[in-house]
Amino acid sequence: MKQACPKRIPSLAQLARLAQFVLWVPVALLVPVQGQGTESPSLKIFLPTEIKITNSLLRLGDIAIVRGDKALALTASQISLGRMFVPNQKVVLSRSTILSRLASHGITDRQVTISGASKVTVQRDQKAISGQELTDLAQRFLEESFGPPGKIKIQALRVPQFIYIDPKLKEVHFVRKLQPSTSPGYARVTITAMAGGQAVATRDVSFRLEHKTSRIVAKEALERGTKLTPENTAIETRFSPRPQRADWKPPYGKVLRRPLAAGKEITSSLVMDPAPSMPPITLKAHKLVIIQIKRPGFQVTVDGITESAGRTGDVIQVKNIDSQRIIYCTIKSDGTVEPLI
């Protein structure tokens, strides 16, 4: 008969380790696995109710407190929210406007937490408009006057003096006017600060202009009389002091007056309309015609009689009246015939 094995009694050290494991398991279950929890926003923005600025360009970092990821916060702080050129001008920016501007720079609303006011009122607290601000104001006017962006290059020649605005004046605004210029490639804009219907100050800003134009060049060497087509020409874009005529178009269908090397510009003086096409000439048999031979330096003309009928470009038989010989001739567009020699 087997004897029962005595039960082993755990030591105090084993009991302590067991108790530690039992206590640890519930706590471990409460700790979220990395990457499974909700990520906190990368950007925190605090909006004040009102703020005053001294420059014309509105940047997010100038009107709000931006915190968070260093690189992201730096990018967000530099985002432009518009311009304020007039002293004491006020602009109200809502949270939705700010989120929209952030989204246009690739920062989504999931990355942003906005606290503070629901909207911020921004006021320009400045009594003087700098020369650079006046230049920017004039340049924007020129860009708007000459159509879509990229159609013109603008370079300011001189920055004007600043304009001081009396703090007592209310509702100050600027009037911009493009002055006529006698020199191509230059423009002058007059900026007048107005208050109460009266001119407060006036400044002129001069610019050098370059207009976007197109020109047509030969793709390859072209002979005199070559008809211009999209296949043997190319259109190039460049900037010129003179604007392009509104009615300019490629001279397709016209012919060259003289030979032209590859890459050379085809100007209006180098092209002409092609010779008008003549209606085909029809010659009947047994009719009198002129047999004509033209060569550089001489010309021979004799009378003949057609032996067969034909049209311009056809080859027919013609009898030379003087020699009574029958020869083959090509019917020309002017009604004469030329012997095949």
C-alpha cells in the first residue's frame, strides 16, 4: 500500500511573488497599449478677445498664442490671414476662418485645439504707413490691373517716404491711380490717403514692367515660300517691356519671303499671304496654244495645236506648227504649255 505524499507548503518568498503578480495583472490591464489610444492634438491655439498689431500683414502668430509640436507651431505661426493697410482698421477673425486657413496649409482640425474667445477682433494700432507698405499697395493694384497672375513682372524702382496719419482722423482710406507713361516698360502709381473727403497725403511709386508675350520661331531651316504650320514652327514665351498686341496670333498659312535658319524668330515682316490659287485651265483638242520655254536668261515662244484635251497640270500632245512635230507638254496655270525636256 502506497503512502500519501506529504503536501508542500509554499515558502514565504513564493507567497510574496504570487501576491505581487495578482496585484500587477489588473493594473497592467488598465494601461493602454502604445498607439491604441487617442492621440492628443499636435497644435494648441489660444485666441484673445481683442488684440492690436503694428504691421500690415496679419499672421496667426501675431494674433494668437500657438503651442505644440515645434515645427508645426512654427509653420502655423507664419500663416497669413490677410493685410490691414489702413490705421485703426479692424478685422474680426472667427475660429472657422482660422481652421480654414490652417487646412489650406495641410494642418487638419484633428491636429488643432482652439481655446479662448470664439472670435478675435484685430485692430491696427499705427499712425504711419511705411514706404514699403505703400509700395506693396501699389504693386497689388498693378497686378490686379494687368489680369491673371504671371502675366506681368513688376519691380519697384524706389520706395517712397512714409505717410503719417493724424490719430484724430477717422475712416482713412487709400485711392490708387495708374498714371499715363510715355516710356514702354515703366509705370507710375499715385497713392492718395483720403479722410473725410479730403486728401491727407499723396505718394508716387514707380515700377519697371515686363509683359508676358509669345513669339513664333522656325523649328528647322525653312526655304523661301515655305507655308508656316504648327509642324515646322514653335511658339515660345518670354517677357518684354512692351505688351503684346491683343490681336496677335500665329501666322499659320502664310509663306516666308526669304529663307530662315532654325530657331530664328518669324516676324510679321518676314511673311506674306500665299499667291491666290488660280482656277484650273481646260484645253480642248485641236485648239491653238502657245508653247513656251522659260529658263534663267532666255525665253522661247512658238505656236502649237493641241492633239488631245486636258486641264492644268496634265500632260497632253501638242503639234509644233513651225516644225510639225508632235511633242508632250504640261498645261500651265496661265494657259500656256511647256514641253517635257
